[in-house]
Amino acid sequence: MKKILYIAILSATGLFAQNQPNNPNPGYWQQHVNYKMEVTMDVDSYQYTGTQELVYTNNSADTLKKVYYHLYFNAFQPGSEMDARLQSIADPDSRMVKSFKRGDQTIKESRIKTLKPDEIGYLEIENLKQDGAMLNNTVSGTVMEVALAKPILPGASTTFTLDFKGQVPLMVRRSGRNSAEGVALSMTQWYPKLAEYDFEGWHADPYIGREFHGVWGDFDVKITIDKDYTIGSTGYLQNKNEIGKGYEDEGVKVKYPRKTKTLTWHFVAPMVHDFAWGADKDYIHDKVMGPNETELHFFYKDNKEYNENWKKFQPKVVQLLEYYNMQIGPYPYKQYSVIQGGDGGMEYAMCTLITGNRSYPSLVGVTAHEFAHSWFQHILASNESKHEWMDEGFTSYISDLAMKFIMPETAEENANPFSSAYANYNYMVKSGKEQPLSTHADRYDQNVLYGISAYSKGEIFLAQLNYLIGQENVSKTLKRFYSDFKFSHPTPNDIKRTAERVSGAELDWYLTDWTQTTNTIDYAIADVAKVDGISTKVTLERKGLMPMPLDIVVIYKDGRQESFYVPLKMMRYTKDNPYPQMDRTVEEAWGWAHQTYEFTINKPKSDIKAIVIDPSELMADVDRDNNFYIDETAK
């Protein structure tokens, strides 16, 4: 009852309002969906049947004459685009291929290619109607195109109904049955899902292996399954006193008849853009309370080797919730579940599926990352197909900070928490194969390029922003970004404009060069010259195409240190002194087109021990060897 009341309050207060009143973009709109689904799972055949009623509201100014649905399970069939991509890409995902020796060669074969008819995944649609009228549709792989019986006018709503049947594939990627750890059902991307339509038009991307973009809405889902199974899921369980299994209210008798063969689990999820669940006969279910009366649920298989780790890491999840609430903004739901399942770690609305046979630090680390996705992908929800770096990169940034905060024993003291991201980026640059961050997620030439780009270079976008506008401004930027754009699919321009509003800096150049090009940063100390015995001239050189302002620290032989700041002319900004313990001189701004720049130190060269460009190492300079001047006689 408390959950239903909570949802009603959210609706009444406008927290989940359709058009965000705080969104700084004039005229912003988004579509809305309202799903009601009932599904019955046969745990012996791994086949299921369901019905779906979907109320779709067109908040755009366009008249829609067709719609698209995603049928993700169709990807797990021989000959699918996902199968074809596995066979053509140079470095296929190791989870999705079988490796074997043929002579001296290691052959990698698509696991989808060899699936048998009773092992494939599929979704089949019947009786598709719009407001009671039958509809024609065309299925092409994982996308169903639907010609409407009547156009959906701007501001109008229509109701789609359909029956569907599906088969859960063997576990290949994210979804599936009988995972390597023995989890029976990982039910993600399992239902007919309406594609997103926004200011750019339809986003009906085929499912090739990357991630998702969805329509905000409300889900009401009933799942009927063998009574011995326990479900962890998106949403709030509505009939917990009928289900039992650790859900029931204290002192309330479970109501379901003991002789029943199945149970129906009823979940409601307000304002989410996906719905996922996992189920197994051997799940242990624990619950702890987090801040703001948020229930944290844990579902994991009974495994003596790992049970202790699952118990031990639960208080850390409470700390993660506290940290993300403080650093980004309040988590708006009252439930989150960590569910053993899937094939690694993958975020969903109000839950995550992770592999569970892990060490304690690994459990904390993977959950820190997946939980952070709740803010960046399931509350902010940028388009991961087009701007994958905004979700994966920002999530990596905040989870790395969180791990340093809640697990300081695993981090080196004073170490840069983003050092691995910079190392990965430098590796990619040196490979000569880098593609711009504006590349569609499916169109990276190699998986490793996608991973480094989305996770590491995306993380550096924020880490390097600390270098540009200062740590305090970046902290304020994240909080304002979340406050202004939650539940509204922000774009790259929105994070840039937020940082500009907070700091006053001009950052269009930064967004352009870092995300739309492969331009690199490379600044060098070209020369340090004696002038007149009382001063020293330093010549700097821009060797890379990407511009940056420069922090420079001079270390004198008597131990004193002094900093110099060279602003970037096109940034039109002077950041606060990042080294307040040092005297700082702010020099004239450097115009990008000038490849060299000179400034004067009012000390003789003989007094200087070393000069360093960017001692913080937050600037992604691809050649740090030329960032130093060291007086050989001072060694």
C-alpha cells in the first residue's frame, strides 16, 4: 500500500512529469508509453506467452503514420545481424564465441551460428491491433515496422494490443537461460518494446550487440511462473504477501495456496524505459534498507564459496547509494535490486544483472559501476546508440570516484583514480585506429575501440573537465545536469551547456574536438633560455591539433614552487588556482593558431630545477615526455 501511495505522490507532485518543467531547452517534448503485460513462463521448455496493452501518447508536433517495435530475442538466431557481426569483426566478444584449435590456428566461432531450433531466441507477434483495428506489420530481424490504421495526431493517444510468444535463448549475451553460473532465467530485452521517437525521428536500430534507447513510461507486469522460482525484477512487487519468499510484511501470513503449481508475480514500475527480471529456484533473497527508505534487494544463488561475499558487500551498496545521492542527486525510486544473472554486468531500470561468483572487491566494483548507471542511463538516459560515451563514460567517472571513497584500501594513496582510463586512451591513440566518439555504437571497427572510446575516453571527458574549469565546478555541473535533465534524454550539447552555465567558460571547442574528431593534445616545452641573468624565457609548442589551456609548475632549486597559467583564448575563461599553496601568475591567453608561445619567469635559469606542464596529469596529453624541463646539473 505504501508503494502505491508513493507512486501516486510522484505523479501528483510532477516528479515524473511528462514534459520536464526544469529542462532548459525551450519546447522540449518526449513521447510516453503505458505498458500492461501478462506473461506465462514454461520453465521446462523455456517458452513463454504473453499479452500486451500499450497506450502510446504522441507529444511531438508530428503526425505519426507508422511505429516500430524492437523484437530483441530475434537476434539470437543463426544468420541474424548479431551473428553476422560476430563472424566479421576482428575481435568478437569472448562471451559470444567458441574458441577451438585447427592446426596452429585458434578459430573463433559464433555461438549464435550453432544454436539449434530449441536453443534460439525468438519473439512472434499475433493479433496486433490499434484501438481494436487489425494492423499489418513487417518483421525484419529484430525490428517490426507497423503501418497504422489511423495516424496518431500531435497530442493524441492510441492503444495497441497484441499477443506474443517467445523462446528464451541459451545464454549468449545479457539475456538467456542456464547461465554459466547456473541461473535459470535472465530476462532482459524479452518483450515487444516500442522504439523511441524524438526530435531526431525514429530510433529503430537493429540489435547487433550494443545498448539501448527507450521511451519513458509506466509498466504494469504480471509474470506467472513455477511456484518454486523466485523473481528479482524492475519495479515494486504489488502482491508480496501472496508471494512470500522473504517479501511479505512482518507478521502477515502468506496467502497463496500451498498446493498451487504456479504463482503470479505482479510488478509496477513508474517512469522507466525498460523492464527486466531474473528468476531461479535457488535464489537467496536478502533485503537491507538504504537512505531515504530505499529498499535494496539482493538475489543470488546459494553457493557456499560466494555467499559470504554477497552478505559482506551489501552495506557497501548502502554506501554507494549515499555517495551517488550526494554527488549526483537523489535516487527517485524506493527500490533497487542486485540480481545474479546475465553474463557480466548490465544495468536495467531499478535493477542490475551481474555474474555472482566473484571476489568481494569485484562484487563491490561491478555493482558500483552498474548502480551508477541508474543515474546516468535510467534517469538521465542519453541515447546510448549515438552517444554511448555519455552513459558509459560518466558512469565510469563517478564509480571510480565512489570506489576510492568507499574502498580506500584498494586504491593507492593520492593516485589519480582515472589513471587506467588515460592509459587505455593512450593505447588507442598509439594504435592509429581511433574513431571519433560521435561514431554510432554499432559502427566501431573493433570491440576494443568501442570499449576504450565509450568507457575510457568518455570518462576522460569529465576528468579533463576538472582540469579545464576546476573540480568544484565539475561537481556543480553534474548536480545541475541531473537536476535539469533527469527523465529527459539529454544530448552532448546539454552537458556542455550545463558546464558553461556553471563555470562561465566557453566550451564548444572542447565538445567538438574531444567527441567529434580524433585530434590529440600534445604540448611541449620547446626551449628554456637565459635572458639577462635575472630572468628566463620559456618557449612552449603546440604539437597536437586539439587546443588546451596550460597549467605549468616551476620548481626552484631552493625547494620553492610557483605556478603559471596560460589561458586558452577561445575558452575566454580563467579558472581558479588549482594549487592555492603556490603563487600563480596568469599569463596572456594563447590563440590556437599560433603554434608557439613564450612567457617569462622572473628568476635566472640557474635557479630553476624543473618545469612541468600539467602536474595533475588530468590533461590527456599523448606525449608526456616533452612536458618536462629538468636541469641536468640539479639531478
